[in-house]
Amino acid sequence: VNVRTVDDPQYENRLRNWDFDIIVASWPESLSPGNEQRDYWGTPAADTPGSRNYVGIKNPAVDALIERVIFAKDRAELIAATRALDRVLLWNHYVVPQFTLDKSRTARWDRFNRQDPLPKYGASAFPTVWWWDAEKAAKTGTRP
């Protein structure tokens, strides 16, 4: 393995032109997936420089499932189509899943507190859910 450090513009250019062997990437999702799936996994995007289809997927089954996701008539159909798309993507081993831990790892002083349990879609690493706890701060003392 040869790791090469590149600056941000070069990295972006390499992404746009598929000039890489492996990358760390994420594909943001909402609770209602839709048209963005074409750019992430669709055959036309595989040959479109600058698309998010970093993997270069050209799979008719994936294309058909993307259309089922986009044109789902109700929530139940959307969920079923999305789960089917997820299974096909995972089964074909296009990516190595990461960021799947339902916890956030943080290092911190025990001077803060947060709501427990977190809101349904809250992420514990975000500072918006933390607050200063004077009682805890008094126990930890000052920074050495």
C-alpha cells in the first residue's frame, strides 16, 4: 500500500474523475430517500464526472429499485423499496460499511451533561445537546 497525501483541490479533482483506489466517503440520507439515489448508485451517474456514484455501479437491478424508491406511492412502499435497495447494495459488496455504530465516541472532561435518553434522531457528539454542569465541574477541579 502506498498512501499519498494530496491537498483539498487535488482530492476533489481525483474524486470527480475517479482517480483513486480507495476513499472514505459518505452518502447523506434523509428519512425520505428519493432522487439523490440516482446520483449515488444509478448507471447514468457512473459515467458522469462529478457524480456521487464513486463506485461506478452499473446494475439494472439497482436502477430498477431506485425508480421504485422515487415513485413509491406511500410510506410503506417507500420503506420496502429502500430496504430492498439497501440489501442489493450490501449484497454486492460495493462499499465497506462504516459509521454504523449507534454511539458517538468522544473524549471530554466530565464537566458537561446532556439529555438521557437522546432525542430519537439526536447524535450525542453534537454540542447542541450538551450543557455546562456546574456540579460536575466542581468535582473535576481545574484543568491541570
